[in-house]
Amino acid sequence: MSRERHIHQNNSFSFICSNCGRTVVPSESGGYQRNHCPDCLWSLHVDLRTGDRRCGCRGRMEPITVWVKESGEWAIVHRCISCGFLRTNRIAADDSEQILYALAAKPLKALPFGAEKSMEILNEF
Ligand SMILES: [Zn+2]
Ligand SMILES: [Zn+2]
């Protein structure tokens, strides 16, 4: 499969999600390149730098957590299951809110200490 097949004139591209099989089309709101599936949030390791499609790894990238920037903007942290590369990606308006929420809640559902301790900490805020 040639890389060129995926590239449209404006340099955005559509792809088939390697995780759920959905066809992901470029974001209609435009402005930035969509690089993950809005349904399951999985991505592909295809970039050396965001958007350049120059990485040959092509591993599937799992959304492992969310990162809230100082500005309050949310980003997804993706980890390549083939090579372990970590990357952050801006969320898109149509990303699954349910999955974003589940990502944010995941560490809280698997605390390395007991629920009692977490209540103690919460009360200190
Ligand atoms: Zn998907
Ligand atoms: Zn990789």
C-alpha cells in the first residue's frame, strides 16, 4: 500500500482505523490534521514529527491516558504498541466523550493504594 494513496491535495488524509475498522475522514472543522480515530481514539505510528507521515513503524498506537495542559486543553497520550514511542495529540471536537472520560478515570479505578487513602487525599484538597 503506497503512502501516496492516502494523501489528498490539502495534505490531510483519510484512513481505516486499525483498531475498530472505521473509516476516518479528515476533520471537517479543519485547522489541524486528524491522526486518531474519533470512535476508539487509537492512532497509527506514522509520523516522525506531527503530520509528516515519515515514520516507517506503522505500529498501532494505544490511547493510554489524557494530559490536561496548563491552558486547560486536553490531549491524548498515545503509546505505540510496536516500539513503545509516546506521543501527545490534541483531542478533536468529535472524539468519543465516553472514551475520553474512561481514559481520565482509568488511574482512579486502579489506585496503587486503598480507597480510604484516596479519600484522605481528596479531603486535603
Ligand atoms: Zn477506531
Ligand atoms: Zn512505533
